[in-house]
Amino acid sequence: MSRTQRRVVISGLGPITPAGAGIDAMWKKSCEGGSAITRIEAFDASGFRSRHGGGISRELFNVRDAVPKSYRKATKVMARDTEFAVGGAAAAVADAGLLTKAAGDEPPTIAPDRMGCHIGAGLIAADIDELTMALSRSVDDAGDFDYAAWGERGMGNLTPLWLLKYLPNMLACHVTIIHDCQAPSNTITCAESSATLSIGESMRVIQRGAADVCLSGGCDSKLNPMALLRQQFADRIAETGDDDATAHEAVRPYAADADGTLAGEGGGILVLEALDSVRERGVRAYAEVAGFGAAQSDCSDTVGMRFAEDDPGLESAIRQALRAAKLEPSDIDAIVPSGTGIPDVDAADRRGMKAVFGDRLPEIPIILPIPVFGLCGAGIGAISVSIAAKAIEQQRLPARVNADSIEGLDAAAADSREADLGSILVFTTNLGGQSAAVVLTRIEEDAR
């Protein structure tokens, strides 16, 4: 079946955010205003530029509640990123009204060889507590780290399955095992663009007829010492004081005084499904995944922290997505951009949006998830697409927080409000220079 014939929709949403598991918790927090960013409790962050982030408490999410009883033993070898993916997949499958292998003896709704899986992952940081004993046994007589000692006795203090906990493909690995996804699967590791790229890949797999359903998205955790340190060294973290009530205000995307972002954890899994499959099952779909585009940008610093001012990468990704959706820039009713609050990334966002939308840009409402949930690396695209899909279904814009005014953009603080949303553009830019864009559209009544 050709790409132009087979249409792809979102039939299930499974975000995992500091608001909790599932789309209802995330949407409620998005619309009520305020922020889920709090003081970091997972470790002592007093030495970092920021002591706050978008953390997910054990009270809000426990992976053992998201897996079949027969699989709970495997949760012992899941990194936190993998736990979020497993929880997001369970929430998305339930939201889509699907039965999979996880349901036990019930026959699956979709044949396993017609269900794929594409999940974005970040650079999973090893647990420092797990490494401590191994490293302490790997020093020479002078107390310096010694590779020979590491090989002779240090590594022996790691559990035999230690490495399996931190491989990026473990997110998709556990999800495909639990739900018996036998169609094409993949792991994409492109920092903040990972989830958006994964959704694009799932779209194309379904379009070409290789699957009817795909579990897609991304998850990540930047709230651990190693990951947060990397973000601070990359000059991406905003400074916060000790006032927990106002710490989230440090994230001010596109503001003249933007200082950086705040790290988060989470992401989500979505169910992408062929429209003909949704019709056959008689279930609702949130929105159609109408277009996708991706591009690599030129970065003067070679690592992707600063895009070249004349780089057309983001513009190209957006235009590809619009062209695939058979839409013009004038058809877009809202945008969910990267919106990190990192000045150089925000500047690249502005240039790309201005190049595509021109003088109309200040009239297009901007949706900003990161000031509410934090920047959770490879998972942010899944959160952004989930919010866009829910906004289309509800015909409502979520609230925005923090900045009182933003020059040239409809991105200042605002209450949630009703809106006529036919098409929403979502795009992410990443630490590395890759941009990805997705266009979601409302499914008209005759196509339901």
C-alpha cells in the first residue's frame, strides 16, 4: 500500500511526566497553569547551578504497577529511562483500547507481527551508587584509578547483568517483549529529537504497510548527577535560588532575559495506528499524523549547542513536514516548538519559524511544555506530540507560565482557552544539530 493511500493516526497516549502517568494527569496540569517543577530529591544537587527540576516521585509512578506480575522480576534490571518507557507503553495501550500479550490469555487485538515499536532514548547515566564499590576497588597503591585493577577486581563488583540495564535499546527491548511487538522496531538516539524522529519512523513503517500499529515515542531522565553535570557543562541549565515556589520561573523560552532550562525526566509512548485499523476497531483517534520532516543543521561549535545563524536545517524540517501533510504555513493553527529557554536554541527556533511563517508568526499561539515539566532529553518530543494531539481533540490551548511578554511571539504567560485547532506543528531541535518536525491534523467527521 502506498504512502499516499495509508493514513496514520494517534489512537493512544501514554505520557509519563512529573504530573503522573497517563494523558489525563498531564493534560490537567497543562491546562490549570503553574508548574510541576520542584526541588530535586533524588540526590544532593546543592553543588549544581540549579537545584530544581521536573522529577517524578515514586508515589506518582512505580514501574511494578505497569508490568504483568510474571515480568516484575525484570524490573530489577531496568534503568529509570526504561521504567518510564514501560509505563508509558502500558498507559498508551490501555488508552488505545488494545489488548496485547501483557493482558495474559486474552487474544491480542492486533497480530504481533503487525505491531512495531520505535522508541527514542538518551545517553543513559549509570547509577553512581552501583559504580562506587567497583571504582573503589580499581585504584593503585597511590589511590589513582588503574585500568588493570578495574579489569582484575573492580568489574567483579558489578552485577552480571549490569550492562543490560544501561544500553539505550533496552527501552524498546522491554516494551517489545512485554507487548510482543514483532513488526519492525528500532531505537533512535538523537538527544532531544529522539522521540520526534521515532514517531516519524513509526509513521513511515505504517504507511508502507509493514505494520498496522506501532508503539512510538521516547523517554529519558536527566535528574541524576552525571546527566545533570553534562547539561551544566554544556551551559544549558538555568540558575535557580532556594525559593521552591518560584524556581520554575527560571525557564523563560524566547524571553529576552532567558537563562537556560531546567532538567526533567519522563517522556511517553504513543500508539500510532493506520486509520483503516482504527475504523475497523471502531475506536476514537486523537489526531492524524499528517506530515513529518527531519534535517541536520550546521553547528559552528561542532557539537550542536549553537546553530549557524544562516543554517536552513530547522526551516527545511518544517517545510518537509508541511509538504508531506499537503498544507501551507497559513494552515497551521498552533506550534509546539522546542521552547527550551536556552538562548542559542531559542534563537535557532525563532529563525526557523520566522523563515517559514514570516509576518504571520506573532499571530500563531505557541504551546510550551518545558516550563511546566522540565526538559527531559529524548522524551520531550513525546510529551510535545501528546499535548498537541490532546489539544486537537479538546479544541483547547493549554496554559502558559512564566514570561509576561515575548517580543514577536504569542508565547507569554496565558490561561488555557478554547481554540479552533485544525493543524498543529510540533518540532524539536537537539544537542547535536538535528531537527525533526511533525504536523498533526484534526480528523474530520467523515474520516472517523
